[in-house]
Amino acid sequence: MKTRTPLRILLATVMTLALLPMLSSLAPGSLLSASPAAADQLWYQSAGDTRAKKKACARGGGAAGTCVIGARGPGGGKVFYVNNAAATGSRYMEAAPSGWNTGADPNLTWGEHTGGTDCSIVNVRGAAGTAIGTGRANTRKITAACTAAWAPAAWAAKNYTGGGVSWFLPSKDELNQLWLERAVGGFSEASYWSSSQYDAGGAWAQSFVSGNQFVDVKFFTVRVRPVRAF
């Protein structure tokens, strides 16, 4: 008399035989994953390094590798540009903190036509720089040629004294870098002025909604956020 193999044993045998090719293709230990503890340790080491840089940056920074994007700069703002190959004084850029004007970034004109030197239609010599590193010189030229009443945007940036350091209106490319790193925070969904003059009646601005850069009429009101280099 034949003994019948229970159905459940037959099913188990069939499933095992079906899985054998798959299991045999796996190298010994290939089912093991990296230790979560080891992964966490690497993450904490990385985060700790970033925190250390941020802390050193806020104390003054300047040395190559001291600051990272998003770190608090010595002026109390957030770092939005890093070039460790540049010389001290132009290695990092930080944006003034949100609320630098005790509220939202102000809407100001680049040039006014309220009398005296009509800076809304004057060609400010030496204020056409667009590259990163030209914003400070642009601002100096604008404020030398026009009073605070006639060039409100540049003077607002120049007159900001947060952190006891000097600030200026960013150039066209500096403003674009600020847009790219806008996560440093607090920007309005509006357009912002650069210090880069296009011609006697216009200057470069940038939308902080689309990122588009465009030439705007100098006596139109546009947002302002000071920056600085160190």
C-alpha cells in the first residue's frame, strides 16, 4: 500500500525548488545591509562638520573652507556665495538677514527725479559692472554721484549697518547668485534691484518668482536686499 505525501509538503517542496536558482545567485552576505549605526555615524560626522563651519563662519570666517552656503556670516546674514579660491575679502558673500529693514524688504527706486541731479535719467559712470565682485564698486559710484534722496536703493544698502560691517547693493550676477540660493530666506515674491546700470534710464533687476533678469526703469519701485563680501 502506497503512502501519500500530504499536499502541504508537496507545495512546500515545489516552492523551495522554484526559489533555489534565485537564492543561489546571491553572494554570501549579499542579503545584509550596511549597519544603520554606521550610516548614522557618517551622517552625524558630516552634520557636525557643517555645524562647526557655520559656527566658525559667524565668528568672522575669512579663511578658505571656513564658511558654507547657508551658514551665518559675521554680519548676521546668511552666506549665499562661496569661492575658496578667491582672496580674503572676496571669498564669501552674505545677504542681509530677513527683517534687516525692520520688516519686509523695502520697495525703492534705483534713481529719483525729485530735483537736483536727476538720477533717474543720469548715466552714473562706473556703475555698469555686472560680474560677481562688482556690486561694491557700483554702489560706491552711485552713492558718490547721487544723494540718498536721488538714489534710494543704493543708499539703503550702503546705510545698513548690521553686524557693524559695510553692505552694498548686489551686482547683476551677485543678485542672480542670491536668487539661486534664495533658500537663505525671507525674500518676497517680487523683483529685486541690482546695482548694475544698463543705461541712463534703466538698471538690471531680477524676479524672485521666475528668476528672470530684466532691465527696469530706474524710477520704478523694486525690492532691495543688501549684501556684503568678506
